[in-house]
Amino acid sequence: MKKIMLALLMAVVTFSAYADEKKDGRNPFQEIAKRQEKAIIDEALLSEKQVEAFMPIYREYKKSLFQLGRQKYELKKNSRENFGAVLSQLADIEKTEAEVKKNFYEKGANAITAEKMFRVIRAEDRFHHNMLKNGMHQQNRNKWNQHRKGPGKDKKQGGAKPSSPDSKACPSR
């Protein structure tokens, strides 16, 4: 269940990055996908021949998962009634996701060895974990910097100064 949630989260994050494509023509979605592919190739130790055989399968797999994630997102977003039917549709989509994954594992193991396929799966998990970890770390750092600045302070002044020796402690939340 954790992996499904992680995959959905990554699909939403990558879709939002795609939707927010910058004006300079760069596509963050494609940049993330390229970094992910490079990380997988490096960690799974794939040869050039294996990359040529495997990457089309991988890209099709990611495209299918993205489309299924989008269907789930739209279903949840637009559902206002008949929740029993919505739950049934969500279960069907998740069943399809499981079938897509199983198919990917089988096709991937035929294109490269089962051991390398396992390394691919592990590399993908690590990539997602690191993205989330680094993203959360950056968010926490931003919150800490905002806290240090205090309300109404600009960046050059630094944090708010305590008004008395007794007020050195950070105020409780």
C-alpha cells in the first residue's frame, strides 16, 4: 500500500511539475524523468544494449501508471455523489495498476535479467525516497528560515532579537 501511495504521490508531483512548465521552454517533468532514468541505469548497472531493450518498456510502464493515476485523481476530484460506485471504480483502477506492474516486471525481466530488474525496482524506490526526502528537507529549511526572520523582517536583518534574557526560548506553537 505504501508503494502505491508513493507512486501516486510521485505521479501527482510530476504532473503538477508538467502543468507548471516554465516559460523558458524547460519541462521539469522531463528533467525529473531523465534524472530518474539515469539513476536507474547507473544503480542497476545496465549495459548500452540492456538500456536499449529495457527503457522503451520502462517508459511505457511509467506512461500507463501516470494515466491510471490521472484517472484516479479525476475520479476523486469530481465525485460528489454515488460514492459506492466511485469506490468500486477506484478499486478497478488499482487492480489495473497491479496488473500493469506485474506485466512490467515480467517484460522487464525478459529484456534484462531478473536480478537487474530487481535492481531497477530498488533504484526507482530509492529515487522516489530521495526526492521526497530532499523536498521535505527543503520545505523544513524554508520554514526554519521564515521562523528565524520573524514577521516583517527582511533577509539582511536576520532573526528577531529577544527583548529580554527570559525570552530566549522559542515561543510555543
